[in-house]
Amino acid sequence: GSDWMLPAHSKLTRGKTLAVVVLDGWGEQIPDQYNAIHVANTPTMDSLKKGAPEHWRSIRAHGPAVGLPTEEDMGNSEVGHNALGAGRIFEQGAKLVDSALATGKLFYGAGFQYIQECFTNGTLHLIGLLSDGGVHSRYDQLQALMKGCTSRGAKKIRLHILTDGRDVLDGTSFTFVEQLEKDLEELRQQGVDASLASGGGRMHVTMDRYENDWNVVKRGWDAQVLGEAPHKFKSGIEALMQLKADNPKFNDQYCPPFVIVDKNGKSAGPIVDGDAVVTFNFRADRMIMLAKALEYANFDKFDRVRVPKIHYAGMLQYDGELKLPSKYLVSPPEIDRTSGEYFAKNRLRTFACSETVKFGHVTFFWNGNRSGLFDSKLETYVEIQSDQGITFNEKPGMKALQIGERARDAILSGKYDQVRVNLPNGDMVGHTGDIKATVVGCEAADKAVKMILDAVKETGGIYLVTADHGNAEDMVKRNPKTGQPLLDKNGKIQILTSHTCAPVPIAIGGPGLAPGVRFRTDLPHGGLANVAATMMNLLGFQAPSDYEPSLIEVVS
Ligand code: 3PG
Ligand code: CO
């Protein structure tokens, strides 16, 4: 309809290519030796900063500014790219699950009823990330879910856990497993047959994304569904202790798959006909592949061997376009009328690119957790295959330069109004906790930014460079009062593998930027959700009135 048509901006004209660069995991923080971005040689990003305050500033990327429950919630790529693409702040999964649990609504919906049908004769299996990171899941939500299920008739519960160490400190899996064993013991005392059935590290088992490596999901399937894994233990704590003792390089993210067995060696909880399964992560990207394996009748990504007839529900529906999974406990945020959809309706041409591990960030998340294109005639999405089976500190440059090249070519082609990329290094290498490698990664990302800005310069275009949340700018856990790095019990500095609550930079420029365009000074609390309206202005349009306000003004 005509309400999709964006009115022309009163002062800015269309016709110039806008390059939008999102540096993943690139925040603004104290410039010390644990700030990998500060240590890195990043001449391009440094030069942009000199444009402050008119053409460079920082914006919020965490907590309520991106729809998360509290100021203590660090940002993440899902909520960050959602906000960037949609131009408004939506209450996100973490918050929606909190309220559905608080009101009890979660237990009265069709999704819960569906799994409840199996409570009398079947086992309830809960699969997800065991952590309080608040990025993919939260332990207190799992506790409330277990409680709610048992008080509503679940008699047998099996837990299939994925250890974290990526959104929380490495090594904390022990604490979470201890807590879980305690909570399961309590349920057993109430007469519920509750126990741990399988486990594995999130990056090695189950939680792959964007179909980078189906082997990861297969490892999980074998342990969770078939009850088979190379390692068998009597308890979760025994599993972690033994695996750590056997391998000096053991870490939570890459813990090998294991199953819990009884004294006869029989696995505690394979998934069989008549069982109910809930994947309790609220975040989509790393649950979609498992959801497909659990739900699709036709499936050829790996040999499932046995496909149990189950009632499966996701904590949320993970993909609005695919309607996957079809049953879910909490309705996802309805992220509608995204900038991508407006651009397609206004016949603007878009090019989007990243490598596999971040590809869905600039497409799926950007478009409001919607897979596919709005209009194949107007949009080109390019995915560069990520390296598989490595940790990214082994190759910290990742595919940054290839992404830069593809973006450069797209800009030089003159075929696109918007050329959008995600540069993954600060985040993906930052998550390994390897400071030296993260420095190298940041330098690669900076080089890719330069390639893109050079192409913008050559074609008379405009650029907008920003980030989705912090990560590489702080690689240590700090004392919140003094800012000093915290030491662990062995006197070693505690490495921070997770994201942060830091603000992120945003810079605008290029020969196509009209004179007089500058950042407004009346939006000191501006955040990622203000970027979409800013992009629309830079492309020559007014933003829809319910979008968060644009960060720029035009002075004459
Ligand atoms: C992950 O999924 O890799 C982390 O939990 C969060 O990282 P991202 O939000 O940058 O993808
Ligand atoms: Co990250």
C-alpha cells in the first residue's frame, strides 16, 4: 500500500550509495592493554574518531536500549542487529520469557498444552544452554520452567545441557552443573524422576548457526536423541572433572559430547516415541538447526538414524518466515516494518554480505528474524563460507578482507543504494579470549573498513560505520569499582570471553554526505535503534514517524 512509501527528505537527496559497515563486537572502552582494539593498529577507525562530535559519536548497545530486561544485560548480535534493522526497540526474548513466566501465561498457551500431552506416559526432555548469560538462555528461567512443568504433571524429566564459557566466564560450567544437580535432587525428593542425560560444549555440540557445520548438530543429536557419545559418566560433575583432567586444554565452549549412564551402562535419557522436547533457549540463531532436525520429516543434513515421534516446542518460535518450530511456549517479538522491507517497497537496491558465522546477522536478524529476501530483484545477499572446525584465534583475519572486497565491488558496480556488511573479527576472535589473536583480528577488520571507505570515496558515496555491541575492547573481567582486572584463585587475570555493556562508535562521512549534515546533540542517550532512521535520511528519505529518531540533522 501507499503507506509503505517513504516521503522525500526535505534537505537530503537520494541517488548516492550508502555503505553500512557493522563491526561485530567493537565497543568503546578504557584504552589499556586489555583493550584489543586500542592495542591494535587501526588507522582507519582512528581517523573516523577524529570526526567527533559532528561525524563520530558513541551510542548505546546494551540493556533496555536494545529491548533487554536490565542495564546489567550486555548487548548481543541478535538484539543489536534487530534494533539496527528495525529502527525501534522491541521487548526481546529474554524479557518476553521473563514476563510469560511471571504471569504464568507460558503455561496456558497451545505450545505448553502440546508438550503437556506427553507428561502422563512420556519423558520431558529439556535441551539448551546452561548459563545465566542472558544472551541465549537464563538459568533462572530454566528453573522456573522445570518447576512449572512438574507442578503441572511432568513425572520424568531429562536435561540435555550445553556448557557455555562464551557469554559467561570460562570454567563456570562447574558451578552451573552443581546448581543443576542440586535442583534435580530437590525434584527427586518431590517424587519426580529428574536427572541429567547428556551434555557438551556449545561450540562443539548442537549450537552451530547458519548451517556452518552440521557435524556440530549431529554430535548433539547422537547424545541427546540416540543416547550415544564417546564419553560416558555417572554424573555431570564427574563428566566435567574427568574431561578436564584428561585434557589440559579443556574449556566450557568446546567440551566434548557425553552421556550420563546408569550402573549397567545404559544411557539415562535417549529421546523416544511419546516424549516431549523443549529447547529452552530463547535466542534463535543457534537453535534453528536443531529445530529443523527435530521437526522436519524430510531432512538430509545428516543421518538421524532414529526419528522419534515427539511433541516438540521451542521456548520461542525461532524463524517467523519458516514458522519454525511450529509449536512454542512464548510468542517471539513481532518485529515488523523493518528498514529492509521499507527499502524493498521503495525500490531501493540492497547488497548484504558477511561470512557464514555472521551472515544471518546482516540478513536474518537485520530483517527481524526473517529468513529470505523481501524482493529478489532488488536484493543480493552474499555469504562467504567461514572456515569450519577451527577456533577463530587460529585464523583471526577470518574472511574480513574477502567481505571488504565483495562490498567494494558492489559499491563500484553502482548497482546498489545500500551496501551492508558485518565484519566479524572483534566478536568471533574476542570470544576465544585470546588477546593477541583478537588484536590481529581487529587489524584485519580495520583494513576491510578501509577497502570499503576507499570505494565510497571513489564513487562519491556515503558511509555509516558502527558496531552491534562490545567485545574486543575489553578482554578481562574487571572490578566494577576500580576498573582493575580481577584475579582468579590462582592469581591469574580472569579473561573475559563475553560481550560487554560498552557503547559502540558510529561514524558518518564520504564525499556524498551533504554539507551541513552532523550528529544532533539532543540525543545523548541515542542507541542502535536510532540508526535505521539515520540511514533513511542519508538515503534521501524521511523515516516512518514511529521509528526512533534519526541521529543526524542538517544545518545550513
Ligand atoms: C554467540 O552466539 O556466539 C554468543 O553467545 C553471542 O555472540 P553474538 O551475539 O555476537 O552472535
Ligand atoms: Co558475540
